[in-house]
Amino acid sequence: MPQPTRFAVRDALGAARFNLSLAPLLLAAVGLGWLLAGVACLALRVSDAASGPVLAPAAVVLVACSLVQLRLTLAAWHSGRLMASQNPLGQIGFWRSLLFGALLAYLAALAVGPVRYLGCAWIAAVCGWQTLLMLPLAASPNALANWRKWTRGHTARWLAWLVYASILILFVSEAGLRARRIAVDGMGFSDARSDFETIDSISGIPRSAEPLQVGVARLKGARFRVAMLGDPPVCGCESDGCPARIEQTVPGVEIVPLAASLKWPGARADELSAQVRRCDPDLVLAVLSVCEDLSREPARCGYFDWRQFELANLLVDRPPVEASRREQAAADNFESFLRGLGPQLAACRTPIDEAMRSRWNRIFASLDELIAGCRDAGVPLALVIVPAEFQVNRALRETLLRRHGLSAARFDVELPQRRLAGFAEHRNLPLVDLLPHFRLCRQSVYRRNTAVLTEEGNAAAASAIGGWLQSRYSGQLAAQLSAAP
């Protein structure tokens, strides 16, 4: 046999040295990465006072597991177990176990629910699982032999394949349901269940399914169709609500509530224009409860929120109406009502801080998308501003200011209305402000300790919106009524 040359032997020795030096460097880099992630979680915990109970334990787990991984890497390097055949980073089984462990940790995070910084806890769980997978680097040869013998048994292999199959079934089911929804809805935007029947989030009364079926265009006839986009109290579908009163007081007007289908604010322009085209309105009224919208963060389904998945929405039933009524009755007291209104005071606080300025920018961005969507659909748009109860009720406002320690000098009760009026004037957007109309009412416009309009409040809102419709579209209304058979 030909003997290997001196150059071949030198190349083989160089490759062996490279493998021996590259493996600990890679493992050390991974450990340092986990350590930096733990330090970042600690820094975020210090900077964010309202971070919640997740960041500190996640940081402790990340720092501890990273130190353990660095110690395991050093011990394996000294013992010579980081050869190419024994390096865990070069083994398919290691990556397969790490991947499915990360998926199981993700499913556990989904079961916990949408908690702030839950992603950091998931990262810590993945780091801990990787540390467990690296423990064989420090185990004795007998322990490794026993471990390989157990993992090669039928029970262990069947259990592993059962876990793999379960995760695969979940993935395929979610992909199939999402593909089906996209095929049916066109863009995969609206919730299929909410298009037919929804529960009023304030009163707990189920709305009629017929006004929300915007997916099927109806014959217009001679009516002037107005699509009302927004949430209760103004956009409710009750028989004595504001939309019904507008139809009664303004002949020829048909109100179509789109609150459940379009999930205002936050709808994208293309999705909105498609829904508006299906409804085929003559006018879109965007009803905005500005103080309430500014007091809360936008409802987004994050990566760790199970409500984003079609399979979860299919398996989890909607709470019954009676349960919603009981929950509302439990919260229907003065103290809880004041706690709910407290965050809305920030909308009128002066000067405007950076957090509130960003929320204003979010509202303006949503309105710009709404304007673009209506423009694409060829439908005019108007804005209706619904005031908060403390903007109408002076005694309630003084109680809230006193409880939250705010001075009247730093509180501008009409600040949201003025900012929206300036926005509407700059974009030539018609605007109907219900605040002066509610102030003229002699009786309360809101029901006691709730955000639901009373009979007088519904009448005042219907009178303001109906009067504006008659003054602006009187010619078109008269022409459509005269053309009716």
C-alpha cells in the first residue's frame, strides 16, 4: 500500500486540531449568548417598573444555565470529549431534541396565556432544556452507556415518536384551517364566528346576526345606506339604540353596523376597502370613543397568544350570554366603574407626555388607513366623536381628579376633541362632536356606573347625527326618496 505523504499527514493533523478547537469555541459562544440574554432581561427589568413577574426569573435561569454550559464546555474540552463525533452541535439527535423541546415549551407558554414578556420565559426554558441536553458531556462513561441503552429501548422510542407526531398533527391542522379561512374570506381578516353573532361587550346582549352579515351584498333600493364603524354605546343594534333612532327620524336612511366585522380601530386599508365594497354604503361613519381608545394599548395577538390560532378558536367555545351578564353585573358598581375610568383621564392631561403622544400617533395612523380604505372603495367618510362620561358629568370629573391627585390646571377636558378637530380639518374630514349635544341634556346620558347610553343619550346622539345627515345630504336623500317606486 502506498504510504501517506508528509503533506497528507500534516493536513489530517490540522483538520483534527481545527475540529478540537472549533467545537469548544462554538459551545462557548452559545453560552456567552445566553449570558448576554440574561443580562439584557435584568436590564429590562430595572428599566421597566411595570414589567411584571416574568423578567426576573427568566434572567436568573438564563444566567445560571449559561454559567453551567460554560463549565460543561470547559470540562468537556479538558477531557477530550469534544471530538467531532462527540460534539453535540454536530449531532442530529441533539438538534432534533432541542427543536421539539422548544416547541413543547412554546405550547406551554400558549397555555399560560398572553403575559407581558412571556417570550423571555420561553427563551429561558429553551436555554434550560439545552443545558439538560449538554449534561452528558460531564457524565461518566457508565452513565452514558446506560443512557444510550435506555434511549434505544422500544418504550423510549415510541414515546419520542408520539411527541413528534402530536406536534406534527397540531402544525398540519393549524395550517389547514388557516388555508381554509384564507380561501373562504379572501384575505383571512374577519373572524368567521363574529360575522354572524356577537355578544355586546357592555350589556352582554347578543346582537342580531342580520346587520353584521356584510359578506353578502344586499339590494340597496332607494335607501341611503350608512355604514357605522365603531363600538358601543353609539353603534349598538338594540331596537331603541342610536342607529334605530336615526332610521326612524331621518327618512330613507339605512344604518349598517360594521363594528364586529372591521374591529375598528386598527383595520388595514385594503381589508377595510374590501369589506366596505361588500356592504356597498353611500357613507361611512367612524364612531370613535377617543378617551377609551387612548387609555388602552391596541389589542394585538402576540406570538404567545393562543387566540391567534384557528385551531384554538375552533376548540374554545365563546362564553355564554348569561355568564357575560353575571360578569357585567359583578363589575357594575361605583368603585369598579371609577377604576375603569381612571386611565382615561390621561387623554386630557396636559402637557402631553411621550407615551400619550405615541398613542395619539397610533390613533391618527388608524384614521389615515381608514381614510385610504374608504377612498379606495370610493365612499365618503365622516368622523363621530363620543365623549367619556367624565367629560359630560362635572361631579364625576372632580371625583376622579381628586382620587388620582390631578390638579385642574393640568387637565384639559376638551383636549381630545380639539386634537381630532384639527386632524379632521387638516384632512378635510367631516366631523360630528357629540360632547356639546350631551351637555345640553338635562338628564344623564349614560346609565349608572356603565358606559351604556340612556334613552336620552341615544336620542341626543341620534338627533346630532341625523341632523348632520339631513343638512349635508338632504338633496341626495330627497332624490333617492323621489326615485323610489
